[in-house]
Amino acid sequence: MSREISLAEVKKHNKANDLWVVIEDKVYDLTKFKQEHPGGEDSLISVAGRNGTREFLDVGHSQEAREIMKKFLIGNLAAADIKKKGAVGCREIGLAVGAIILGMALVYAIKRGMAKN
């Protein structure tokens, strides 16, 4: 689908009877799907007119759900509205390294404790 849709346009479709959602930089018209949605229509209405990618990913939708979505695809989010992913900062790297070290220390301590028994 080559139609580009701005986030401003998506925001206009924020009602139960006119329900657009952005998921992974693609725009879907879910107005006719809301009653069929296994998670209930309220979960779709809560993200109407905005980016629902986080909520979509948090639920862990199946490949079957992704196939169903294709029927409701109406366009791509306009390039100007796509958030650029920033570089990983020092803080994130430090947290990751700290978590790895803590995990290794915990495994060592557990193994050492089991060896004494």
C-alpha cells in the first residue's frame, strides 16, 4: 500500500464508529473489525486515532492476527511522522552490562551453594 497518511489525519479517526490505528508505522481502519476483535472492542477504542504499537506488541499477537490485519491496512504512516530510533546511550549499555554481571554472580552463588550441600 503506497498511500501515506499523516498522524494528524489518523487523530481525526478516534471514535468507535470511525476507528483508525497506527501499528508499526502502518495505518489500519479497524472500524468494522472492532466487534470481531477477540480482546473486545474497548481495547481497540482505547487506541483509536493514535499509535497502538506498544499495546499491540505487549499482547503478543499471533501470526494469524497479523494476517487478519492485512485486510484492514489503508496506508503507511507519513515519513515525517515516523519517530527515528535513537542510538543506544551509555545509560542503556551500563544497565545491560550491570544486569549481565548481576545474573552471572547469582548463578555463581547458587552453584557454589549447591556444591556445599
